[in-house]
Amino acid sequence: MADLRREETSRPTRRSRPGWPTLLLLLAVCYAVAALGSVAAVGSGETYRALDRPSWAPPGWLFGPVWTVLYGTIAVAAWLALRGDGGDSSRTGRVPAMVWWSVQLALNLAWTPLFFAADAYGWAFADICLLLLALAATIVAFARRRRAAALLLLPYAAWVTYAAALNLSIWLLNA
């Protein structure tokens, strides 16, 4: 009988699973990071065109659409991680997952002013390397909560890896 009571209390409730308002909040946070980054990137188009870039560098117009989609997936991934596995109401792992998510988002935010506002390409590269480590930890933490949440971050990880290589190349070409 005690086992049945314990089982009943561990079942998910609607209150224990973040709903649509939480998703909207996470989207707002991610797009606020994007907006703050764009403030730091005023004139970034001209700066980017003026830099010596590798032949494989993308055109400047591509960054806006890519980041718009990626910030949306970053928010949805966090929401799925907060909700946990469909049958698991456990709050275990929520805090570490969201701490790593916050750290990677803060490092993401720091990159734009370092690269564009300060022209500190070396510091920007150091930041993006830390971002990749924090993102890897986020993916692992999200995978423990919900596999789909981790998978949603893979395009972001691929883009940041590409951006790190581009950052390094620009730093070396413009040193």
C-alpha cells in the first residue's frame, strides 16, 4: 500500500510540467539576447566586409536568418528539457541543465561585442571556445532530461563550430 502511495505522488502533474507561458518566456530570453547582440553589432556588416576573410566565409546577409532560426531552437530545446521525458516528472537534472543553458547563452551574448565592438578577435575566439564547451555540457544535460532537447541543439553546435573556425581564420588573417 505504501508503495502505491509513493507511486501516485511521483506521477507527473500538469503543474510540474512547464507549459506554453514558459516557452514564450524562453523565446523572449533568447530573442532578447539576439537584440542585445545586434546593438553591439551596429556596423557589423561594414566591419565584416572590410575584414580579410577565408574563401569559405559566408556572405554577411546569411547570419541574420541563421541566428533567427537557431535562437528559436535554443528556446524550444530548453523548454523540452524543462518538461523532461514524457513519462518522467522528476525534477532531477533541471537545475544543472538550465545553468549550462544560461552559461552558454551568456557566452553567446558576449561574443558579438568582443568581435565587432572591441575588434578583439583573439578574445572572441577564446569566448567561442568556452561557448562550445558550455554548449557540449548543455547538450549532455539536456540529453539526460529529454533526447529531443539535445538533438535540437546539434544544428546550433554545428554553426558555432563553423563560426569558431571562421573566427580563428579572421583573427589570423587580420592580426
